[in-house]
Amino acid sequence: MIVALGGFLLGFDSAVISGAVPFIKSYFLLNEIQLGWSVSCLILGAMLGNSVAGPLSDRYGRKNVLIVTSLLFAVSAVSSALATQFGFFIVARIVGGIGVGGAILIAPIYIAEMAPAEKRGQLVSFNQLNIVLGISAAYFSNYFLLEIGDNNWRWMLGVEAIPAIIYFSALFIVPRSPRWLYSHGNKLQARIILEKIGGAAYAKTCLAEIQESFDKQTTKASLNQVFKRKYGFILLIGLTIAFFQQITGINAVMYYAPTIFEQAGGGTKAAFMQAVVVGLTNLVFTLIAINLIDRLGRKSLLMVGAAGMTVALSVLGFSFNKPIEDINTVIVLISVLFYVASFAISFGPVMWVLLSEIFPNMIRGFAISIVGFFNSLVSFSVTLVFPWELTHVGPSGTFFIFGGMAFLGLLFAMFLVPETKGKSLEQIEKELIRK
Ligand code: BGC
């Protein structure tokens, strides 16, 4: 629970800007481009965080990297809240973005390395639940702080320092990852932690497996290693799932939900209410996924969710394919909710679970950085192009494109995704390298 707080912070940090936007616009006297920049600079920071977090966590430990991210969140919250110059504000937000990019990758792999195999899916998904909670908390907190006066935006951004400091302090009581300890020659400590998790017999079997996994390696972990032929299949799965998680448009829907509802003709106020319902749906269905992921397995959830997304997006495509006065707003709302629900039981949590599981111990740090960076890049491109797409391709065509991608995602889930449920990380490693 402590480590998954990282998910809460990064969700909060990404969403909080939405409420501050109108006020920073008038305070710093921003034009359109500067305004866009004040929102998207976070993703740039996140990409930087993505690229360095994996290798740094191999070297200095998962726990230490998470501690640094908690500090980045705190520093970014306080300094963006105090900013009096736009340039300073941007730097402060980028600093938070680096925290986002680090925590989003390292929290899941830390949890996966700690968790007993039969509960791993559930525990890693806890991080996704916290991301969704963090996003909702930011919306609520923005709403409550809206009317506290001229400095409201400073408070909106600044309150994040509180959970960040809690995260920072609490991280000191979590143990180090046993797999990381082992890779740094600290076998005794690794055993003590594994014993605390599952008892002596569990620790013995785990250690034997971890030992075998590291003994097979003759060279040190490096970027080149990741691209070795024997890891080809694993890297392909990682990159493909990272691609499909974003290319079906989840963040276009998360960030532009009110715009979509307005295009359906529902009015601005109703559109904002509907956006809140989107957040709640995301939350409820993530909870359902947590419940099912270790029982039904990752692959089944992905298939069900991808099928649901394909249907929902196609219905949206058809719904928007008519003059605005004929669009059925109820069908649009139901389809968007059905889409978000389908994402929340599949690609949302399952991607993070699979990414934390499929990479062998030796290359996990480097590999997670590459794949995480790619995931952010696709997200960035989709959200960047989305407003343009709405005007030039139209909402109907845009949703059909997303729907087509969801269908390809379904085929990918059916034919390529391996099932990792209930297996130890080392068992998964053996099976996937053979492929
Ligand atoms: C994705 C984010 C997305 C969030 C929405 C996460 O798994 O990586 O890009 O905003 O889910 O719930």
C-alpha cells in the first residue's frame, strides 16, 4: 500500500493542472501555445523520468528511486505553487513530471518483485487503482479549492506536498526488493525479506529460482542486453502492449471527456458532471479487475476488455456519424462509460502487471525504461493529435480509428499475449526466453 501511493501521487500530479489552467492563464497572461505547454510539459518530464528510472533503480535500488520521486513530487508541488514567473513554473512542473515518469515504472516492478506469485496481479494492480484515485482526488480537491480566493491555483498545486511528504516518510519503512538485493550480492538480506513475506520454505524455493535466473547470466546488465535475440519475443510483447494501451485513445477520453460530451450536444455543465461519472466508472471497474486478475488471468481480462472497447468505440463512431441535432447523447454517454469500463478491466491494470512480470531479472530495469518511454510517447502523440483529429477527421472517423485499433489489440491479446497468472517471475522468465 505504501509503494502504491506513488500511483496516487502521479495520478494527482497529472490531473491537478486541469483545474489550475484558467487561473494560471490570467495570472501569467498566457497565449494558447504557452497554455498548451503549461499542461504538456509534464509529459516531457515524465519521458525523461521514464528513460532514467529503470537503470537507476538497477544501480541504486527500487526503493531509493521511489524516495527520490517522492521528493520530486514535494519540490514540484511547493515550487509550482510559489511561482511568480512562467519559466520557473514550467521547470517546477517538469520536475514533477520526472517524478511521474519514475514512479509509474518503478512502483509496479518493486511490487512485482515483492509479491508472492498467486497475489502478484492483484498487488500490482493496486498501483493502477491508486492512479485512478489520484486523478479523482485532484478533481475533487480542485473543486473544493476553487473559491478560496485569488491564490486558489497555488493551493490546488501546493496541497500535493502533503501526500508527497507522507510518501517520502513511509517509504523508509518498506524493505528493499529481494530480487534487487540478490543481484547486488546481498543474499542474506534477500532471504530475510522473503521469509517475512512467505516463511522459510517459501524463501528457500524463491531464492533457488532467483539464483538460477542470475547464474545463467555471464555479463552485466546493459542496454545492449535488452536487444539480444533471446529476449526478442519478450520485448515485442512489451512494446506491443504499451502501444495498444494508448493507441485506443484512453487519454484522449480522460483529458477531453467534457469536449466529447459537448460535441454530442449535451451542454457544458452536463458535460462536466458526465466527466465525473467517467472517473467513477474507471474506479469501480479497476476494483473489479483487481478482484479477477489472479483468478481469470491477464489474458482473459485483456480479451474481454479489448472486445468491449471495440464494440463501444464502433457504437461511438456510428453515433457521431449524423448531424449534431440527431446525435443521441444518452447512447454517447453509455458508450463512453462502457469504453472506460472495458479499459479499466483490461489494458489499464493488465499492462502494468504484464510489464512488471515479463522481463527477466537481469534486464528488467533497462527494459521497463524503454517500454515505459514508448508508452508515454504514444500517449503524448494521441493526446496531441486528438483535437486536430476531431476537427479534420471528425468525431465519427476518430472513434472508428480507435475502434479498429482496439480490434487489433483483441487479436494481439488472443494470439500473442502469454498467460503469467500464478507463476513465479523466474518461471515466466524461463518460458518466455524459450519462445
Ligand atoms: C495509463 C494512463 C491512463 C490511466 C487511466 C493508466 O494505466 O497508463 O495513461 O491515464 O491508466 O486510468
